[in-house]
Amino acid sequence: MPVTATLPGGLVAAVRPLDPAAAWIPAWRALGAEAHIRNPFYEAGYALAARKSFGAGIRLLIVADRPPEAPGVRFLAAWPFRVSWRRWGVPLPVLMGWTHGYGPFGAPLLDGADPEAALAGLLAAPRTLGLPPRLFLPNAPADGPLVDLLAARGTRQAAYWPHERGLLDVTGRSMPARATYLDHLSGKRRRKLRLARQRLEAAGPVALEILDAPAALDRALDDHVALEAAGWKGRAGTGLGQRPDEVAFLRAALADLGAEGRVRVARLRRDDRILASAILPLTGAEAWVLKIAHDEADPEAAPGVQLVHRLTEAVLAGAGIDRIDSCAPPDFALGSTFWTERRPIAHLLVEAGRDPLFPLARTLERARERVARARLTSRSARST
């Protein structure tokens, strides 16, 4: 299989391993910073930090203005993927976008200055490189710029497992409008929050702190790991403390993001005790909830809920963040309790170039979805 090929119009398509020493890493970083749809989980620093823990079989599909190793190369598109040869139990391969427990968003990186050309190159690249002409984008935006670009091209696509996740978005809102954002909370919810706060602060005042200094991030991660280890995940042996490779990944990711001022750790503290902690990568004024942990000693005090509440209040007061994606799985209410906006998410199957087998792939994926849903329903019924 060729690893570099020329596309119609003179652009270059290439497939490369995730190599932190590659000469083209700066071009990947530059694309991530100016992408049409920002996706911190596909940007160079984060992806390279994740490669040892989650990157088996992952390669990077690149569209550029010249071969990736050439001086002055400019990336127009980048998409980490692996080939799934028998996703549907038959020899009909598909390119699967990279997803893992710390990668909850699957939009490819497309050049912000010319996203149409970037997408055209990305869709033309697989066949030119001898790869399967169909892409599967897990946890992709189900509306907005990406879907609009695909529709404008007439690209065949299908969506699976659609859901909405909680989103805080006060972009462009005046301070008076921000001050009324939480007015949707019911009287009952407000009383519960007030009582929980009183319970949490019975042993002393609790402060919200938002850390961004690179020197503080490493210790903040240690505190986060210890907090999770003290809860049910630690007792079940599934906490971060039992997964040193994942801790190493998070440490590397926080170091890379922190060096660029692109991560926050929001937490509740009483004296030297951390009661709740959330790790928030940033893309501009948007934060993404990567990981959250809370003290489980007193569930009625609800420190995790209170962290989200106080973080929301801080954003509304002008903390330098205008938007937070909860990155929550379906039916997870923590972010949507306070945040009224929603981000539609789905797994997208996309035709890359002319693919006579695309209708078959679309049908097989729909059947796979139905079987998986039936199993979930059966499992839920047995547990009730």
C-alpha cells in the first residue's frame, strides 16, 4: 500500500505512524490550532501522549500541500484512524476514527481557511492510497459545520447512536444575560443545592479553585488520582491508580497542554482536602470535561454536583471560558442539570469517493446498531 500519493489538484495524501520525532509534527500542531472544528483529542500533543496507551494500530491520514517531510509543509487535514477489516462479520473493511475512553469527540481536523478543499482531499485520499473508501467517525458532531460540508458535497452518509450531551454556551451573551442563565433551576433543585452546600461546608469553608499554572498541574493530577482511588473505582480495582499507563498518558497530556496554557483543573478544596476535581482541556474559549472525580464519603453533600454548579457560576461571572462540552455519555445528567444547550452527537458512516458497496455497509451498520440496542434493553430488563 502506498504511503504517499498525489491527489487531483496537486495536493498530497499520506499515511504516517504516530511518531513524536517526525519532522511534520509542527504542521499537525498548526492545523489543530486553526482547525475549522476544534478537536483537542485529535491535536498533535494530546494524540501523541495517548499513543502508548490507546494507539495500537492507529495511523494518521494526512492531506497536505506537499509530502509531509518536505520543508514548509502545510497540513489541510489530519485524521487518526485504524483499519477494521471485519466490523460487520464479513470482509468489508472500513476506516475507523480513533476513539478511546479519553477521546470523546471524533471530528477530523480540517483547515479553517479552506475546509471545503480539506474535506475533499480527506475523502479522496483513501482510494488514492489503496485504503477502503468508507470512513466511520465515532462521536462526531451530528449537525453544524461538518455535516453541512458533507451535505454541500452530496456525500452519502448515515448516522448511528444519535444522542445529545450537555453543553454550556454563553458565547456572545451580555453579563446581564449571563446573570439569569441559571434561572431555569426549579425551586426544589435550588433547595437541594443549598442544603448540600451547607452540609459540605459544615466542617469548614469550601473554595473553588481553577488551576492553570504548569507547575501546579502535575500535583493536581496526583490529587485527582488519589481522589478517584478513594472511591468505588479504587475499591473495584478500576481507578486510575490501578492503571499507571493511563496516569502517564494524562501526565504527558497535561504537560503538553499546560505549556501552551490550554488546560484547567477545576476543584473544590477544604483546607488541604480535595473534595472534587475536573480536568478541562481548552480550545480557545471552549473547555472539554475530560475527567471528573469527587469525594464519596458523604453522598448527600454531592461534591461533584457542587463542583459543576460553582464552575458554571464562575464561567457566568467571566472566568475566561465561554463554552463547556460535558463530553458525557448518553443519559448522563450531570452537565445537563445546569446547562441548557445540547450538542448532538452520532457515529457517522461516510462514503469516501465513489463506493458501490456503501449501501451495503450502511445496512450492515444499522443491523449492528439494532442488535446492540436489543442487547442493552435485555440487560437492563434483567437488572431490574
